[in-house]
Amino acid sequence: MPSQQQKNPASAFISPSPPSNAGSLASLPEFSKNIADYRLEPTPIGYGSSAVVYKAFYAPTMKDVAIKVIELDMFERGQIEELRREIQTMSLSKHANLLPVFTSFVAGERLYIVTPYLSPGSVLDILKFTHPSGFEETVIATIMKQALQGIEYLHRSGLIHRDIKAGNLLVDDDGNVQLADFGVSSSLTDNGDRRAMRKTFVGTPCWMAPVMEQSGYDFKADIWSFGITCIELATGQAPYAKYPPIKVLMLTLQSAPPTLDLSATKNRYTRLFKDLVDQCLIRDPAKRPTAEKLLQHAFFKSARKAQYLREKVLVGLPPIERRQQARSGSPYWHFIVAISL
């Protein structure tokens, strides 16, 4: 309702249109900003620290979409800018490995972000359902090469994601991997300086890079999280996953960097894979490779085309909403923390 939107600080949200040179994104039809045109299913297909994702039926085209619902009363006025940044970043994404936004709008006290519906769900969902002890190496290489291509595009555009993890890697029916959830992404070029260092540390504890108070962080924080995600896909969980967030932060700061223990995994992995992980998890960010450099690592020679994931992992996989309905107990939540210095 217009009156509600005018009173809400989120009324500043302007649904972005794809740029004219955005390739396939530019040809997307315009989506309605009327919540009545969307029929949300009752069971969520995804969770976050401040949002819930639903599958929805979009009546005008009679197709399924995904809708991220954010309760705006959970945010201070200043935090609304971070939400606007997410929408802007995702809407301007012109890369096959970044999840696009169809439209966004405010209704009442909620922000709705409409994106493609991807039936397989996230890599984390697939991992937990099909390979809880870890994927085989070729599957990991195929997934992570696509993810790294999306990260490299972000970095080349002056952006860091700040929350790289399996739960933020989505997979479509054809095996294409798309990096999602830019809710904590941040531009390093707001002041025109690509070398700038951020001083607000945001992310999910198990995947966060160790940073010292005065050092801040840059693009290399995503490289650390990428390495942790590799371990997650090989073992079924991130290092320190069994500990509470504060202890995880302390262990990350005080302990030696995690590594891939080749003798302790169910699957057999190569030393090339371990070397990739170890390069990502060098404590000194200046010594970690860039995303561009990492793409040249010999490990990725074993990566296959997207079709490999469809044939090897996705065949027979129930859609995400059925897996969520069948899941017993409480949903798992990966909380995001923010520490400002």
C-alpha cells in the first residue's frame, strides 16, 4: 500500500532494471510489484539470519519463482542501505554464475526480492541430502570452478561477497552454479580506491578469515572463505562447525589455519586439492592468490562441464521444497555476525 511504503524507510528501494547490455538478463520480462500476483508456498526452502526464502507461483506467467522475504522491522534505518546494496548488486550482475534479481518491492513491513527458482537448491542442501560425508573430488572441482568464476567477476567489478559458503551456492537443473545472497557484500570502490580496506567484519563465523584489528580486509577475505568451502564440500561441514560462534572466532584467530586432512576423509583426494585449499588458507592475506590467479590452479583441470553435475549429482534428486518438508527437527541456521571497529 502506498501509504505504508512512504512511511517505511525502505520506500527508498527502487527495483532495478537490467542494463541494456546485460545479455540474456536484458530480455527478462518485467515482473509485478504486487504481492497478490505471487502465491507463496507455506514451507520455506531457505533460511538466513534475517530472511526466509519461499518458492512462489507467479500468476501472470504461470511459472515458479523464489522470493526472499525480509522483515524490515528487524533493521535500523542505516541498515536499509545494506539491503539496497544487495538488490543493486544482484540486479546488475551480468554473469552466468551470479544469481539475478527479477524485481523487488515493499509490501507492509516486508521486503520481497524475486529471483529464479532453482529446484535443486543450494550446494549445502544437496550435500546434506546426497553426500553428507563429502563429494568426490571431480564434483567439488566442477562446483567450485563455477563459483570461483562468479567470485572473480565480483572482484573485477570492485565487490567482495563476504559470505562465501556452500549454502550460498545455488544449482539449477542443468548443473549451473550461481553465487547468491549478496546481503553482506560490499563495494570496495565507494571512494574510488580499489585498494581500500573494509573495517566492518561481516560473514558466517566458520567461513570468516582471521583479521587483525588494524588490518581490515579486502578481496582476499573471499579467498579464505572459498578455501573453507572446499573443506566443507570434502568433509560435509566447515572446520569448527560444532562450536558456538564466539569460540569459532577465537579458534580462527588463535589456531593454525585449517587444512584438508587427506587421511581423515571418507573420499580420496589428491595433493593438488590440498594445495589449493592451503593456498586459500594462508593467514597473511597478501600471500593468498587472487581469484583470477586461483582459476589457473592445476586442480581445476579436473573440473567438468555443468552437465556432469546434472548426471552425477542431480539425477533423482527431489526438489528442494520436498526435501525441506521431509526434514525432521529444526532447520539448520547459519548466522551472520557483524563486528565494527
